Amino acid sequence: MKADVLVVGSGIAGCAAALAAAREGADVLVVTKATEPEDAASDWAQGGIAVTQSAPEEFAADIRRASDGTADPEAVETLVSESRAVVEDVLLDTLGVAFDAVGEGTDADAEASADTDTNSFDLAREAGHSSRRILHVDASTGAHVLRPFLQHLSARDGVRIVEDATALDLLTEEGTVRGATVLADGEVEPVFAGATVLATGGIGDCYARSTNPAGATGDGVAMAALAGATVSDMQYVQFHPTAYDPRTDPRADDDAQPFLVSEAVRGEGAVLRDADGRRFMPDVHDDAELAPRDVVARAVSRARDRSGRVVLDVSDLDFRDEFPDLAALCDDRGVDLDAGIPVAPSEHFLCGGVAVDDRGRASLPRLFAAGECARTGVHGANRLASTSLLEGLVWGVRAGETAADRGRDEAETVEYAPPRDSDPALPDAFADAKFDRLGRTMDELVGIERTPDGLDTARARLRRLKGEVDAYARTRVSRSVYELRNACVSSLLVARAAADAPSAGCHSLVDPDGRDGGDGSDGSDDAGRGVTPSADD
């Protein structure tokens, strides 16, 4: 199979890359593990999309401040300067996304805050933002963006989408990426491409608790690293501070599942309280519940350790009217809203990844990356709320345009050795047990707060686990085995980068006999930047 541009992944970054490449006249093939939109993390995005209003310098300053001063200024400028144009072009004009308008469940303050450039929309504010600038559809924006995006691409000439297909490895020839091997319908087939765009999402399955959908196994990061591409900032794993925690909810059923409680809820006035009913965030940061995510996540974790439970108190807002989707999720689990929503931090977003430039170009020729699997430099050590969809959109479009220019009519057939599949298939329980070990190790030792000794222990455990998985992967081809391999590689990259870097943003190294002061960060302007760890540690 051949294509001018191969896109691996079908979240917002992959869709944006496919659209942009097709607009440039390229023959585009999208390969995705997904069979339903909700298989992609983009579909799960709640808060919305931050868009520049009348003060772009203020937006840029918020991004840099949230990043603990580590965001790449040029990358931030690219994101901020292009946000309005790309949102208007792709989401409004092309897809017709019906963002919430002023007067639809909003209050007078929100209506008054919508500036004259966007006065038809109800702009939300979330933690780390100094003003209202977030377009949203209730608290389920991702689904309202991704689903029409997929429908548009499915009907578009020049774009082919292959679902339920797993990219196994990148095809390379003398250091140049020429496509990927793909497992589909039980068969492995090479896909030769003039340019390859990785848009595979994050690493949620590396942790026991994550806001990501199943299947977020770090595929793009691992494939790129194994092929020799530069990977950077892997220590910066962001934990969302408020995921519903059934473990501390006395009314929860045994099978109750966690879910993310959008930062927009705190933006509208919800507050965090410990088991004693004490509101603790004003003692941690001047912005209280609207402090950057890494600060709030550490504070919630410490309050849980200290008191046993943290709840999000929504009594001061009309929660059901303002967030009906979230209210429905709470009702499904029997949450007593009068008592508050029990919450705990959960792995949420990888700020590092495949190192790319302002056009999404990776260090290997003809390889691109966009979205969560890419390290663009926008987020630095910590991501500002509601910038992930925007980053995926901006860099997806840029990567798609450049990939089309680089890959059009350039797909070449190269020699490759198909993977061995000589041994019997493994039972599902094999991968499940290995993922359990992986998740426990990462949660325990590479979580919100880390110690040098803990990271050394984690690396040793992860090397052993990866060695076991590699032994099976050498003679078996299956989605679960390759996902497990990729998750082990990505986890090792995180642990090694964390051991080599000082604290900054969401990477918090603490003394085993005590914690850092304040918010747990002693970050410097260039803490942990440019790490290029080996996939084999």
C-alpha cells in the first residue's frame, strides 16, 4: 500500500494533518487503532479550546506562567498568533462546530466578559487563565469537534481511513522514514509513504489511573524513539487535579469508573475541600483553585494524604444547569452533589514527546508528529488548560501542509523484514497482568512527586518488564503485545528523563525525608529541556 502522506492516529491532530495534506492535493492514508470516535483522547476533551481574544500578549503570558517559565517563546507565539485563524477556518467554517453562545446557560458576568471580537460565544475561564477566552460545548467539547471532523474526512476525496489498524514500526531506509508496518485484519502490511505524521496521543495506559481512553500506550513516542528520532521533555507528565474518585465515595458501586471533572467547574467558582471541610488552596497559591494544574494536583494529593479525602464543592454554582453532561456522569454514579464530588489527581497529558519544529518536523527525514505525542515546546514543563486541542489543531495543520509538500509523489517501496509471528498467541491475561505491573510502578514511583531512589527503583523494574515483553514480542505479532512494548518504552523514557532533570512544573523531585517547599517546584528557566533519552534506557 502506498500514500503521499501516512497519518497514524485519528484524534484532532491526526484529522487536522489529514485535512491540511488533502487540501494541498496529497493522497492521504489515515491509519488508526480506533473503531469509534470515543477511542481517541480528543473525543474525551471536556473544557474547550482557548483562542486569542483582544490581548494576545496576555494569552502568551498565561502559557509561559503555567509552564513554570520553560515554554519555548517562539512556539508560544506560533500557537497564539494562529489560534483564531485556524479555529475559524477549520472548526467554524469547515466543520460548523456549534460552540455555546452567549445566553445559553451563562451568567451576566460571562456575557459581559465576551469581547467584541467573539461576542456571539460564551467564553469560559479555567485555571491558569487570566481572562475568559475558552470556546466550549457544555463540558464535552472534544466530542463535538472530533465527530464532525471524522465525518468530513470520511466524505472527502483524497483521504482514506483504515480503522482497527495498528502501526507496529516505522519503515526506515538509511535513516529516512519511508512509512510504517501496519497490522490490520490479522495481516501485517507495509505502508510506503512520502511523509509520515505521527498523531497517536498520549501515555495514559502507562499509569493505573488516567483520564485517557484505553489504548493510550505511547505508540508514536515509542516507534519514533526506536527508529532513532529525538524525544524530549518526557519527565513532564501532567496530572489533572480533579478526576472523580470512586475509592473515597461512600455511595459508589464497586465497578464505578472515574471520570475527569473539567477545570471549567473551578473556573465558575467550585472550590476544593479536605475531609475536614477546610478549603486549602488559598493557603497554597494566590490564585487558589485557579492556580496552574501542577500546583493544584500536588496540593490535592497532599491534602488526600493528610486528611484521607478531597471533594470539589459545587454548592456555589448552578452545577446542573451549567454542566449538564458532568451532572449526568455524577448521577450515573450516585454522587451526592450536596456533599461534594470526591476527586483525586489522575495522569492526564504528556507535555513532552517526539521533538518537532514549528512545522511538526521530527529529527528524522520525512517524519512529522503533532498532538500529544509531539513535543512542540508550547507547554514546557506544564500545560495550560484548554490548549491541547488548540496545539493539536495548529501543529496538525502545519505538519499536514509541510508533509504534503515533502511527500507528494515521493512514496518509494523499500526492502523491509516483516516481523516474526512464529509462536502461539498469548492469552489476554498476559498483557493485562503486565499492564497492571507497569501501572503500579508508574503510579507509585513516577507519579506526581518523585524521589531519586524511587526513580532508580522504577528504572530497574521497568527494564525487567521491558525485557520480558521484548522476549515475547520477537516472535509474536499482536496489537496487545506491541502496545505493551510501546508502553514499556515510553515509561522508561519518562523515568530516565525524570531522573536526569531538576524539578520544574509537573516534574517534582522531592527529598525522601521531606517535600519541596511551597507548591513543590523549584523550576528554573531551562529545567530538563532537550532530553534525548534512549528507547532502551
